[in-house]
Amino acid sequence: MKLTILGCYAATPRTITNPTSQVLEIKNRMFLIDCGEGTQVQLRKNKIKFSKINQVFISHLHGDHFFGLIGLISTFSLLGRTTDLHIYGPKGIKEIILLQLRLSNSWTNYDLYFHELESEVSETIFEDDKVVVTTIPLKHRVYTNGFLFQEKLGERKLNMDAILNHEIESCYYQKIKNGKDISLEDGRIISNTRLTFDPIQPKSYAFCSDTVYHEAILSIIENVDVLYHESTFLESEDALALKTLHSTAKQAARIALKANVKQLILGHYSTRYDSITVFQEEAKTIFPEVLLADDGKTFEL
Amino acid sequence: MKLTILGCYAATPRTITNPTSQVLEIKNRMFLIDCGEGTQVQLRKNKIKFSKINQVFISHLHGDHFFGLIGLISTFSLLGRTTDLHIYGPKGIKEIILLQLRLSNSWTNYDLYFHELESEVSETIFEDDKVVVTTIPLKHRVYTNGFLFQEKLGERKLNMDAILNHEIESCYYQKIKNGKDISLEDGRIISNTRLTFDPIQPKSYAFCSDTVYHEAILSIIENVDVLYHESTFLESEDALALKTLHSTAKQAARIALKANVKQLILGHYSTRYDSITVFQEEAKTIFPEVLLADDGKTFEL
């Protein structure tokens, strides 16, 4: 699992910082999460192939999280894309995109599928044989979801020593990987646990931005490997965080601690602070494993 | 008059080039012309004060000419703008902007005025005491206007030698600047032309993008000081230019020649060409005074 931060600063794009967008590569799928203005240029800068993106997840309809989407959709079209594109985002996103395509008389030459979200409770919005994506309802000034990306549990790994020892033929291997016990010709039954090792533990990533401190998300993100949680402000601005329904670095750390996650990545920094290391310092007083997102940074999870 | 090119490349924003946007400074007014994605960052890079922009002119609703507008409007709001903003653009632009503001629950704290255009003939859309702006109906795949910016003729310049010679009192100076003759106490009438020099010749700038070769614009842009005319392609791609309703460098030069303009600036280059100097070379075979727009370049007119 690899996370590339295209942008992680709050509010407006500037010459040196970009609004929210990130690419999660998981089991050879490339998920684009949020799409602030300038995302298509950030994708180019980070050498991410446009054609590998088939799903886009939009957390909410504030500009710094979606103003780059119509441009990306148009560019896909200009580049001759023919593969379907799926957009997951709040109700209204379809109207915004289709209105602009209609008025510019520029329909896409690929199929565009909108999966509009309006549920107030967590729901599974994407699932294939390797990955499941569920929403994390957040609390912000407009309807907002975080997204939980979970690898599915893979096949069990063959214990070849044991298998050869019992002279089991290779035509049974898939059955064994699937967790079945094996009956030998002499009638003995060999339990699957003696023939296999546990599969690699599936990884999980939770993206939570934008939101006020919101303990209702704990049960959804419990034990995830990596939590990206917004920290627009420091604790010194906690009143402002509450008023604007954003979080402080300390609050993000408290969520990470209570949800028992392995690692916390901070982002969505207000540009009022000169340095972002202060966010890490503040969060570490609560939770030890804190990383800082920054534009162009990648995390191998 | 000063023209700053924020972006002048066709189609999609890339790491090194930007879609169409430019700022025309004329008589201390700052007019923003078109607003492709990334315009707000280009304004910052070129150190143009956001607060000085009060009028935005959008030629047409193709993404590379307006996808940056909603972001700019939002950023103005986040920066605490209170001054009115006037948007001049094709019918539909109001719906696009208001829909996005409504869905993001982010109304501006300044007044936003939309002047929607749908006339097929040239019309005056802005006028104050110093400047007039009229549309230049163009021919493209969607409804498109160019814009003609004209300084108004200023006051006549006082000929101080003649004025002192006739012992004319200073309370008459404004009357003289306005072109009036003066009656002396002895009854003689001094003609204004003996007391003044002609005012500085007002400058004019015509922006024409995007359009196919279209002679109908000649009467509107005749004798302008500077014509910016799109040249998406070279003559070698003239069939493609006709098909997509764009122009070649040679066609832009032919328009400049026939309209008897003083200078031609080329722009809106397709990114298929390795260098933009070929556009200048081709245009110069028809018309001598050819300049090349490029992102970040300024022209003092």
C-alpha cells in the first residue's frame, strides 16, 4: 500500500502548497481521494499515470477538496480516455459536473458513473475481490465523509514442507489455500492449519478530512494501520477549530489513540503557521506514532 | 497599458504551462481576461494583487478558459474581500458559479454581479470615465466573445506658453482642457486649438480567443494598437484548425494585416509543438510585427 500526497493544505492553492488530494495505491488499484484545484498538475508532477485512476472519492463539496475534478474529467477526455470513471461523492456532485460539461458542449468519450452519497451512517461504497471501501461519516460544515480502505484477507499460504510430507497432489493446492482440510486416501483428515500459514494480514487506511473532533468515528476506524486525520489548527486555536468544525493536532492524536491505530498522518494544515513540525510535536504529546503529510511526499505502508 | 500573460497554452494545464488567463492593466484598472485552472496561483506568482481585480471577462465556457473562476471567487471570499466583483461571460456562467457556492454552503461576503452575454453582435458591456469594453463575437464550437478594451480620449493638454501669453487665469484651465474656446475681456475669442495640444492618443487592445479564421471581426478590431489572436496551430494543421474552429499562426497574421493593427501577439498554442518560435516565424511571413505570448511574460503597450 502506497500513499502519495498531492496536496494537504487547507483553504486556497498557493504557489508552494496545494489543496487536498492524494492517491492511494492498494493491491494495484489507484484510488484518487479528493481533488482540489491543481490536482491534475500534481498528478503529472508526481508521475502518476492518469489512465490508472478509475475511482475518485470526494469527501465533501468545499472547493479545496473538489474544484480540480471538472478539469481532471475534461483532461481525461482530451487525452482520449475510454475506460469508465467512477466518482463517489456527496449528492450534488453529478449536477455540478454535468452542468459544466453541458454548457461547454464537451461530453466525455468514456463513461462517467456517479455514486452520490447521502447516508448519515457508514456504508460500503466500493468492493471488488481485493479491496473494500466504506464511508466514515464526519462532522463538518457541509455533508462530509471520510473513507476507509481495507484490503481483503488473502489466501492462506501453503506450508510446502507439510504438504510434501503428506504427499498431497498439486491439484488440491487451491482448496488448501482456501482453508479446506484434506482427506488422505487412508482416511485420515489433515487439518488445514497443519498445511498452511496465516495469510498476510490485510492493511487498512482511513482518510478523515474535514471534521471536528468526532468520537463517533472511533468504531469505524478502530485498529486501522494508518489514519490520515485532518489537523487544521493547533490546540492554541481550539475555539476556532470548534467554530469552523475542524480539528487540532492534539484532537487528531486523541482520535488515533482511542481508535488504537498503528500510525497517524496529519494534514490539512492552516497556512497561518510558519512550520508544520509544530503539528507533529503537539500530536506526539498524546500519541507516539505521528507522521506529517506534505505535498509530494509518499508513504509506503 | 500593461498586459501580463498568466497562461497562454491550449487545452490542459501542465507542470510547465498554463491555460488561458491574462491581466490587462489600463488606466489603473486591472481587468482579468479568462480564468483557466490555476489562475489564482499564477496571479500570486506574478505578484498581482487580488484586491485590484474588480472585473473578470470570460470568453467562453471551455474549461481551459474558466475552470479557475470558481476557485478565484472562493479565495477572494476566504481573504475577506468586500468589494463588488463583476463577471462578464456567456449565459450559463452564473448557474455554474451559484450552484457550486450553494452546494458548498459558501456564499461570498462581497457582492457578485453576473453580466451574462448572449448577443451575436458586438455590444458595449463595460464603460466608465476612462475605459470602454465591447465584445468581439467570435466563431468557435461554443458561444464565444473576444473583448476590445479602449481607452477613452483624454483631456486636451494645455499649451502653457500660449495661455500665459494671453494672461488667461487658471480658473479657466479645466474648461480649456475640455476643448472650449476662451473669450478674452477685450472681446477677442481665442480658439481652443491655439491654447492646447492634442491629448495622448488612446490605446486599444483586442483579445480574440478562441476562434476560427473569421473576417467578420475585422471591422471591430480595425486599427487597434495590439491584437492578441489565438494561433492554436501552424498552417500545416490547417484542416485540424478548421475542424476544431481554431486558427493557425498564418491566419492570425492575416487578420492582423487586414485589420491594420499595430502589433499582433500570438497565443493559445497547442502543446504538440516543441517550440513556440515557429508560430512567430510563420506569422511573420504575412505580418511583420508579431510578438509571442508566454506564461509570466508582460507587455508594456
